[in-house]
Amino acid sequence: MSATDRHTDVNLASIIEAHSADATALIEGQQSITYGELRSTVARCRAALSARGIGVGCRVVLAAGNEIGFVVTALAALGLGAQVAPINPYSPAPEARRKIESLNADLVVLGEAATSLTDDDRYDVDVTSTGELIAGHDSQQAQSPIVPVESADVAFLLSTSGVSGVAKVAMLTHGGMAWVQRSLIGDGHQQLLPTDISLGVLPVAHILGLNIAVLSTLRVGGAVVLQRRFNPEESLDLIRHHGVTMVVGAPPMWHQWAIGDGPPDAMNTVRFARSGAAALRPAAVERLKQRYGIQVAQGYGLTETSAVVTTGRGIDAPVTSVGRPLPDVALVLVDDEGNPVDVGDVGEVVIRTPGLFAGYLDDDAATEIVLTDDGWLWTGDLGVVDDRGFLYLVDRMKNIVIVSGFNVYPAEVEDVIMQFPGVRAVVVDGKAHGLTGETVTAHVAGEIDIDELDAWVRTQLSTYKCPSEYQLVAEVPQTPTGKTLRHGSPR
Amino acid sequence: MPGSDATSRVVLGGLRRLVHQLWDIEVSGLEHVPKDGAALICPNHLSFCDSIFVPAVLPRRLWAIGKAEYMDSWKTKHLFPAMGMIPVDRSGGRKSMVALDAAADVLDAGHLFLIYPEGTRSRSRNLHKGRTGAARLAMRCGVPIIPVGHTGTLDVQPPGQFTMTPRKKVTIHIGAPLYVADFGAITDPRTHRRMIDAVMFEIAALSGQSYVDTYAGKKDAAHDDTGTRPTAPDQAVTVTPTRPTGRANGMPQPADETATSTQAPIPTRPRVREAAQGD
């Protein structure tokens, strides 16, 4: 490997270098720092990390929320050629400990949000805090310049949401992350500008919060308003107060805003409204347009693709689609045998993208299941494309229930049931049935009469799609980004 | 339209009587066929003679698309137009679009039109996956789909036999119409699949067949009987034009870099898929 494969500007830490020193970079509560201040704070932090032995190939676990300390520490660690593994700062200590062990961390850094985790001698590894690192080693002021890296070098280690099984850790590279950031920034009249201001409320331990809300904005030289936790009123206040122009959210956020009664002018400055991670109901998109005058664009991507693969932004995409693939993304829908399906038919989404991850950490077997030698990612998501090239997502492959040979997509049945008044949440599944192979079952949370629901569902769906069994439950577990947690029954 | 003339009407009436004399026909559900106005008639497809029996039992003339080659044979030259066939050459993608346009014309004129959603005869006796063309057509023209499930035609004309064996029993069950508005937004491609699956479900119930979720006669997909596939000659596999990077094994390089590729950069399925479907 020649030295010329490694470049300083390939290192994600360099994204803050080029911007005007006086431009605002980060805002957190009453505190705000400029790019000039950010650069010197990050440099100080690099020296402090370096003094603790962090260097190329080391692994830093960062348990911080959406705070300035997270950004500084992450950029500093990357700048030393280390890998950053953000974890949920609100995890209970035993869970965090397990994560830290499985990640083989060289250092654990706790942010202000990690109040349930303490500098506890039960960690087998060096622990410090973002505060300590940022205070730095003034006396040394050792020059720790940004280390040159290759595109393929691992930058971040992110947990996938693991909704149905063992969570895996995706290795994301400098090059992959950068490609998505550049695609997002775009060019032409829809590009992100240094004058843009993003709301950074999606968790930085999640790819959308990390790569879209925070890093893409920093790359272009805009400002990020960091918020620890989403709250419909407070987040809206921040948007209005700071004149936020880009809001990246997950459906639960958009839904809460849609049904809330925030002031209609609160989003007047918003240029880019994006939703990802799960499907956003068209009714919500419509309400948001009516109330706030914004057009929420949906997109599709995975942690494994460093976020975005398709986007509806700027291309007048139908409201139920997730848009078209980004330039340089190849997307194919294939059948069980791997052959491309006809246009209009459902198939598994298979992707090739420059934003591709480098595999799952310490799990070649899991990697091989989704990533083939020829560089294709087999997502396990089902989709269909219309005549104009817009992609629509159907459901996860493994969720399909097969009734008398017919495919039933739980997502479709859930959508219908959610329309019944009184239903708060629902998860549709299948169970074995002697005659038909499987039948559809539904667990419903809400104040409803099951018989009425059943009768109504039968007017909305073909017989074979109707649940043969309903169960009322207290609640349906979901991830913070709105994905339903399904029972672990292997299907 | 071919077959509308007086001679054809007489021929058609004669054919109906002949069919009822030669075979033991049982029909149910005739009340589902609208007395006037357009509709798509969608039956299962097992034998060549399906196209004789289904039109023969309907109270109104049924139009369909037939191969242009039929016009070359004197035996069929008068017969098929009388039965409502519109001669269209269907040897390729662009031509199947023409076929669908011809079908739309018939529907727009208020007639009944026959399409076999399976696209070709089922070789397995099972009911196969429906092609979305019928749903697309129904949505385009705003007409209902009437599912039809029949049994017995394979006894009359088994595969490979060119004559029809008389005195067999043929049962034809006609189901209640399915309306496009019940299935979702017309522009959403999932709606087409949703509707055609519902049609196939009804047909299976009417014919008593088992359903398999694969297309009939897959190998012959490019030459299916009824041209219902929504294909164009330049069927894009990738949604945006893209050049295979060349680092993939055996990936074809398209001659024209910028055109949508007709040769799919086909990913090879990973070997170890069955082991774990867990996320």
C-alpha cells in the first residue's frame, strides 16, 4: 500500500478545516462555538487523547448524547486515526458494560448525558469524560496533526437497530461516510449551504443523526443546533429561535408535530424536511404541509450504507415512495433466485453504493449473509419500482406471512388496522396453520372492540390478509426511530 | 371493430349453440356480468380451448387479443374475428404495449375484454401468480375485473392435443367484480400487485386450484399469450443509469455507457442465506 493512498483530507476529521473561523459550528443550549473555536478545541482534545495512548487503529467508545463534547471527541479521535464507537449514553450500566467489552475498547469517554454510567472501576478499560479531554493538556500543547487515512479505513462503529435478533456492529469507513455527506450536500439549486442550520436531535449514535444531521452539516460549514432529547414544543422552539433550515427526523417526531398544535409559522425557515428510518404516513405528510407549509421528503437507507441510498428530496416523488437512488447507487430488485424482477413486481432490494460499510465487526458469518464479493448488499427489504423509477418499500422479507400460497405483508395489514379509531399501535405477524400454511395474527394496543375491528378490517382487505386472531395488548414495543420490535420467533 | 358485422353475429350465435350441444356446460355467477359497460374478464388458463368456452357462456360478446398468425389460417380467419379477437402481433415488448392500447380501446368503447392474468397456460395445473397488466389496464380504463374459475377444459383439450374431445363436463364459475378504487392509489405500483393478488385469490376459490406465487411458463415469459406484462423493449433494471464498476465477476459491460442497460448487472446471491434470517 503506497503512502499516496493515505490522505489527510480523506480523514473525516478534516471536514471542519476549510470553514471560516467566525462561522457558527455548534449550538447547545446557551452555548455556541465557531469553527475556529471548534478546531482549536478538537486539537486540544487530540493531544489529550494522544497522551492517553490513542492512535491509529485504536478504538474509542463514546457514550455521549447530542452534545458539543460528542462532536469534539469524535473528531479528535478520528483525527488520530482511531475508530469511534458511539453508544447510547442512556443505557443502563450493565448493558453499556457488555457493549464496551464486545467492542474491545481502548478508551471509554463519557459525555454529560451519560449520567447513569460512572467512572466506575468495573470497566476493564481506561475511562474518562469529554469534559476532561476538552480541558486538555494546556501545558503540553503538543501538535497532534490530523492523521492521513485511506477511504477504506474504518471511522465509526455503529450498532444496527437489531430489531429482531442479536444487534450487530457495522464498520463504517471514512470514504463511505464522506460519500453520503457529499451526496446529501448535493449541487445545483437544492444544495446544502454554509448558511444552512440543522437541527441535531436524532441520536448521534444512530446513522441518521450522526451522518446526516451532524457530519453533513459540518462538512458544508453550516451550523448544528444540538438537542439532547426530542420534545415537540421545545424542538419547535429551537427551530424558530435559531432559524433552522434543515430538519432530519424519524417518523415518531414528524407524527408528533403533525398531531400537535405548534405555531404554524414555526417552520417558516425550514428548507429541507427529511424523514427516514421507518415509513411516514401520507396523512402525516399532508398535515405537516397544511400546518407548517413544509414538504417532508422521505428517504431510504441503512446503517450498512452509511445512511442514504434513495431520496425523494427535490424530485417531486410520490408521497408514499422513498424516492430514487442517488447518483452512483445501483439498485436492483430481485426474486428468490436472485434474478431481477419485472418493473412493477416486488423484489428484494439489492444495492451497490459508494457508501457501503466494511462488514460487521468480528462477525464474518453475518457479513457474508448480506454482503457478497461483488460488492452487493442484500438488504432483506422488499420493494417495488414504478414506471418512473420511484422506489416504494413493502416490508421486510422475513416478515412475510404466506397464506395458502399468497404473500401477506404485515406492514400493509398494520397500516389498515392503524386507521381504525382507537388503535394506538399494532404488530401483525403470522403463525403456523395446518391448512393454509400460516395465518395472520395481530397484537393491538388501544381502546377498541375486537369484533368491530375485525368486521371493519374485512371490508378493507382480501380475506386471506385478514388476521384470524386478534390479541389486545397493553403496548407494542418500538425503537425510538419508530420501528416495531417483533417477537423473536424465527421466521 | 372486427366481428361486429351481421355475419359475425350469426356465426357467434351458432358457435354458442354448438358448444352447449357438444359439451356438458355448467355455469354459475352470470349475474356478476354487467349487462352493459366495460369490464375485464379474467379467467384461469389451463388449455387452449379456454378461449372457446369462456366466451361461449357469456351473455355478451367478449373481445380478446389474438396472435396475428391466426389470421393466416383460413380456418380461423372468420372464426376468431367473430369471437371478438383483435389481430395484433405480439412478438415483443413494444408490441405488447400496442396490445394493451388495443385492449384499452375496446374497454373505452364499453365492451368486455378477456385477459388471462397468468399470462400463459399453467403447465402445472396450479393457479400461478398474476401479471399486473390486467390491474393496470383496469385502473387505466376505470373498469372492474370479473374473476372466472373454470374446470374441465383440460379434459376437453389436454396439452399437445389439437382436437377437442366432445361430451366432457366443463364448469365455469363467475365471481363478483373487483373494483379498482378498493385497492389504493392508482399511481402506486403496490396497488397493482394488491389488486391482481386479490383477483387470483378469487379465481383460486372459484376454480378450486392451489395457488403458487410464481409466474406460469417462466422460461417463455417473453412470449406470453396475452401481452399483459408492463414491459418496454428497454426495460431498465437499475433505476438510474449506471455502469457496472468492472470489479464484479463476470458483469457485462454495456456498449452504451449512458443508456439504461438491458443487461442487468446481476448480483450473485450469497451462498449462506438459509442459515440465519435474523436481522
